[in-house]
Amino acid sequence: MHRILLAFRAFFNILFGGALSDGTMTELGLSRRGTAPAAKTAAPAKGTAAAASTPPTPTVKTSDGALQILSILQRDSRLIDFIMEDISAYSDDQVGAAVRGLHDQSREALNRYVTLAPVIDSVEGTYAKTPGGDPGAVKFIGNVPADTPPGGVLRHKGWRATKVDLPALPTKQDAAIIAPAEIEIE
């Protein structure tokens, strides 16, 4: 379960920030290349105003956008509830019926805040040239030569976020709360 959440966090870190956040790097046991350890801040001298007297300014982390997207998908389509539920007891027909509504609601929510475009806009199953530029834009599969191939059969168009327009997070809201617990008062 923790690995799934970590995978989602890593995916959205890279999608929206282009890199893994420090927290995700730590959880994965990774470190950044060529980074020096952060310098420790000196404690204030006696008789001076402590830095703690002023509240710290909330910082927006890369992971906040990823968690916000998960929160939106939960709010609009109950995606997290569906993923976290054990569906083995349900028939394929029941799961299929549930997924149809979930699919439509998730797509609407995603389209409202993120504009997506294919990385390669061509017909899957046909020959496509390798685009220049970003080497991470294409994942080569199959019998891959040592040098970058000029092209091959397109198996998946890929997706690129061309615009992300998330609403501002409330300053007092914990971004890690994807969906608050619900308590009914009777």
C-alpha cells in the first residue's frame, strides 16, 4: 500500500515538477548527484529575538500539486476509494459497471485542470520517427540498438502536460490530506 502511494507521489513529482521531491528521494533511499549537505543554521544569540517568534511562511512543495490532483480525483470520482477497495469479491460485470462511471468522472476532473497532448501525434501501430530533443520523451522497447534508432512502430503515443491550472491551495490546509474523514452526526 505504501509503495503504491510512493509510486503516485513519484509520478506526480516528475509530472508537475520535473524531479523528485526531497521527501520522495529520502523515502526511496536516493540522493541527488553533486549536492552538498545543507548548512545548518546558527541558533540566535542570547538576548536577540528568536526566529520562532514569527510564524514560518508556508512553502509550496512540488508534491503539493501531485497530492492536490489526487485530492481532486478523489473528490470528483472517488478514485482513491476505488483503488484502495478490495474488488476480488465482485464480478467482472460489477467492476466494469463501476469503472465506466469512474472513468468518465476522472477524465472530466483531469481535463478541468490539466491539458494533455500526445508526445507523438501519430497512429499507434504505424511507423513513427524518433523526435529530437528530450531523450525522456520516448521509451524504446523491443530489440533496441546501442545508438538511438531513427524510428519504429508506435505502440503508445505518450502524454505530455501542456498546461496545468490547479486552484490555489488554502494556506491552512494540509496538502497531505487527500480526502478528509467524514463523520455523520445523528
